[in-house]
Amino acid sequence: MNTSTAPLLRFITAGSVDDGKSTLIGRLLYDSKTLLADQIAKLDQTAQNGTTPDFASLTDGLAAEREQGITIDVAYRYFSTPKRKFIIADTPGHEQYTRNMVTGASTADAAIILIDATRVDFDNENPILLPQTKRHSAILKLLGCPNIIVAVNKLDLLEFNQQKYRKITQAYQNLADRIGIKADIHFLPISALNGDNIVNTSPNTPWYEGLPLLPLLESLPASQTETDNLPAYFSVQRVARQDGSSSDDFRGYQGRLEAGRLNTGDAIRVLPNNKTARIAEIHLPGGKTDSAQAGDVLTLTLDSDIDISRGDSIVSADNPIIPSRDFQAALCWFDENPLNLRRKYLLKQGTRTTPAKISEISYIWDVHTLSRVQSAQQLHLNDIGNVSLKTQQPLNATAYNENPATGAFILIDEATNHTVAAGMIRNTHQESSFEI
């Protein structure tokens, strides 16, 4: 495997405050020798009197982050090894910035969940994990993250006690089983500060037989999207119009092909008006082409004039999607003001924005007890719940677990223009696969 053939891997760090996420990323970059000379010099300045460098300073870029010693925004870092290229998203652990974690996790192929071994109460037969560890795990489950690495950190402070490590990994496995995580889970004992099992196998854990973190990341498969094999789905972002004579008049529909393939001459439907036509031309940024595949940004022209505007969708004639105004969705609430069932919000899905109203909260997931709270009337900051909603205009949406690009949405407060929630449309006839 080399960087020219191995797929790019996007991964995030997640977990509670002070679990060592930023330190882990800094140590990984340092030990893998992917830092520039000026970054190494800056890092060396943080080491005084023989102390360990402040590896967290490599990712905590905001002044407020450095002053408070916490991560606030998502910090993206790019690096590569002889075997692979990576994009890292260092996400905040503080509850107040859960929305930023969701942003980073939404495109991740893998997630590193850090657990601070020193903050686990071993007096209980079954150690209890911190609430934010549970919340982040639930979000990763909802987003369908395919690979999770559970890194038990700061084991050097517990003298690399194997028994305590096993208790923590069992506690996480119990959590994963309880909330229905389907990802491939890998457990790893580490000390991010000292570099144990980050790039090289640590002599302090002779009982650990797995790979260190970097070789493990190099071996993970990138998420294999099957959007190429789905019926074609194209969201109209912009209508490009050039007026001219009848012979050179141009009307093109610009956007991104979210699923499937399109070819010149294909029969298509326009949603939500259900008009039909055929594709006359396909233009990519590099020029005219006969076909396009999922992920391509393109311009389409049709063989007949149809009333199409931003927010409409062009789908293949055999696409079974039916526009709808009623949905069930999993919702992560981001705003300090709770969800108000009596008011409307703006819902943005794909390129369409429409007023929407939450008609019912089916239940809220209790992050402490891992149980459901029924008959709730509000969602508060960082709550995760299942809701029923109705939109003013029909949405050309699919279930999130069929295609994240067409099944995800955000809610916006009209008064403040704040993004108050992220949602994932549920497929009601496959609801068991989405249970929390």
C-alpha cells in the first residue's frame, strides 16, 4: 500500500474534556515525523527544564483555546506517511461545543474515542464511563461511523495496569452493545503524553498484542460508499441562464450528483413537480462529457424546458423516491434555548430550505442511564431524541442510512439565524437499525 493507491482516511478524536485528544494528535504528528521545522521549533519552546513538550499546542489554534486549555473549534490537520494520507479533525470534548464535534464526525471514516483511565471509578464492579464519552459514541452511531478506536489514555499513571485496562474496555463494549453500535471497534492502551503505542509498540504493555495507533490507522478501510450504485439523485444548486437567440439560448442546472450515474440521453424526473425529460448535455469543470458519477459537480441541460429552481432535484426515471412533508428523524439539539413545539424553524436539506414544525418528541435518549425518556416536551442543549416533523414544502429526501448526503438536514432559528439542531431522517420500515 502506498499514498498513490491507498484511499484517504478521514478520522476524528472524540471523548470528554481533558481526555487528551489534542495531546494525542500532537504526539502522533511529532512521532510520525510529519511536522515542519518551524512547528518543531515552536514545540521545543514549550518544553522547559526537561519537561515534555505541549503537544496540544499544535492543534489548539485559537487564542481562547490556548488561554483556557480547552478545544473549542474543530482543528483540521493534514499529514501523510509512506503508506497513506490522512485528514484529522480534533474535535472539542466540552458539552457546550458538541455541535462542533458533530460537524467533524459527519465526514469521518474512523473515530478515536479517548478515555482517561485516571477518571474511571474502579470501586464499582462495572466502571461508569463519562457522559460525554457516551454522547459522542451515540452521535457516531447515528452518523454511521464505520470504525471506532477506543484509546484508553494515561495508563502510565496507573502503571499500565492490565486488569484496569480490561475493565475499561469491557465497560465500553457494554455501552456499544447497549446503544447498538455497528462499527468495527478496536481497543488500544496508550499514553499520549509519553508516546506509548502511538507510532511504535510500547515495552510498557507487553500484554497488548495489537497494532500501535499509526499502523492501525494505516490498515483501516476507508468507508466504502455505495452511492454509485444507487438511483441517480442530483440537487439543483443554481440555474445558469444565458439569453440569446433561439439557436444559442442556454439554460443549465448546476449542482452535485449525490448518488448514482447520469449519461447523456438518460430519462429523468424533476422533483417535486414530477415532470419528465431527457439529459441533453453534461458539463464538468473540465468540459463536456457523456457521463457523470456520484460526487461530481456538474451542469446539466435538458431536451425540454421545465420550471426548475434551486432546491429541486433531478433524479433518474427509475428512482422510487417520493417527495414528502412528514418525517421521523433523530435530532441532536445544539442551542441553549430548548426546542419549542409551538414554533416553526427553517429546515435545510440539500439545497432546499423550508419552514418546518416539530409535531412530536417520541423520546429523548438519557446519556446517564442509557434509557429513553418518553413524553418529553422539550429538547435541551446536547439532547439526542427522536422526533416527528412536518415541512411546509415537500422534501426530496431519503433515509440517512441509505445516503447521508440526502438524508441529513439542519434546523435554523429564523429570529437568530443560529443552527439549532442537526437531524438524520429515519427509515421507518428499518427503524431497528437506528435505535438508540
